[in-house]
Amino acid sequence: MLNRADNANAKRMSLINGRPADAGSTVSYSYRPSLLGAPWEFKLTETTIDWAVGARSGRIPFSNIRRLRMSYRPMSMQSYRFVTELWAEGSPKLQIVSSSWKSLVEQERLDETYSAFVRELHRRVAAVAAPVRFDQGANPLIYWPGLIAFVAVSLGLAALIAHALQAGAARGAALVGGFLVLLLWQFGNFFRRNRPRVYHPDRLPADVMPRRPAPADRNRPPRRQAARAAKYAPPPMTRNSILGSSRSRAAASSTVSNSWARPRLPE
């Protein structure tokens, strides 16, 4: 029979592997929005979502939830960051973020636990059959003017590159071209993921969810840590290397013993 800790771990692994938790089980998630602030803690019960931050706390029944919005929100310290916002009657807006502050210069990604918690939240909200609106992407009043400005700036930079090539300023054209590529890569990805639309709670949009790793990659160490471990790993021990090291130690010890045994000449 599983004890309480084993049962909690089993529920967490079932969520990570994509299987829903039991209807009466409790699912938890927490993240730290700032380095010095208190962490946000969320807990899904059978009929409510409980939240706590510092001395404040609250409980929101699933039947009171009226809107959920998922979006892609990169930051300077963490470019791969997603947010789920929740609106309910008589409660403040809640933000569930896929990253957490870990140190002064690092934000930790919580992709698997965030995805599992958000999927379970949508499953339990949909089971209540409350009138909930499921929105994806940014606010339309901000998205569409921003997209128009982005397209205008991109076309202006492309025209500037063409004018520089006609004038024979290849270096200037290359500089502006590099800036245009960076602009398209950063803001193009933002506008592609955050296009306003409506989604179904049973089919969460992949553009505003962390990419689910393959089962074979979940226990694989990060690429940077694996490269560092391979760099500083000791060389494999072979028969020749063992014999060579033993001979070198024997030669060194004989040299030391001879130096001590040599008699001193009188001055």
C-alpha cells in the first residue's frame, strides 16, 4: 500500500505522462514571480482552485470561472515563457506562469509541471460545464495595432536595405539586414504564437504551451551539462594506461630513494 508521499508522486507522474489525475485528487503548482516576492501557490481540489501568496489566500469554485486566456510572454531573462490567466466572479485575476525566479540572473523553466497543471485545470473546469470563454493569444486591442507597426517597420527596413545596395553600401545593407533578421525572429515568433483566437478546453493550443519532450528525452541531462561533464570526465582506464602509470610511479619512487641514499661529499 502506498503511503502519502508515494501517492503524491504517483499523481504527479501521471500528470506529467499525460494521464489525468483522479477526480478527487489534489494537484498543486507554485512559482516565484520575482526574486524577493512571495511565491504564488495553487491547488486544484475536486470543485475549487485554491490560491495563496504571502498572507493572502482565496478559494474559487470552478463554477465561478468565466474566462481563461493562454498566451506566450517572453522576458529578457527567460524567452521561453507562457502564462495562463484566470478571471472569476468576486475574485482577483490569477496568473499562472511557466517559469520561476531561481537566482538573481536565472529564471527556472517549469515546463512539465506547468503543462500538467494547466491541462488538469482545463479538464476540471470543462467538467463543471460552466459558461467559460477560452481565449488564446494577446489582447486584440494591443495585438492588431502592434502587428501593423511590426509589418510597417519590417517593410521600411527592407526598403532601406534595397536603397543601400543600389548605392553600393554593402556594409550598411548587411548591418540593417542583420537587424531585420533579428527583428523577424523575435517579434515574428511573438505575433505568430499570440494571434487572438478561441480554443477548446479538450484541445489546448500548442503555440501557447511548452513543447512536450519525448519520453526518451525526459531523463536526459541538458546539452550544456552533458558537454561540461564530457569535457571534465577522466579518460577511460585501459591496460596500457594502468601499466604505464604503475611504471612511472615505480620510476619516481626509485629516483627519490636513490637521491636519499647518495652519500654527501665532505666540504
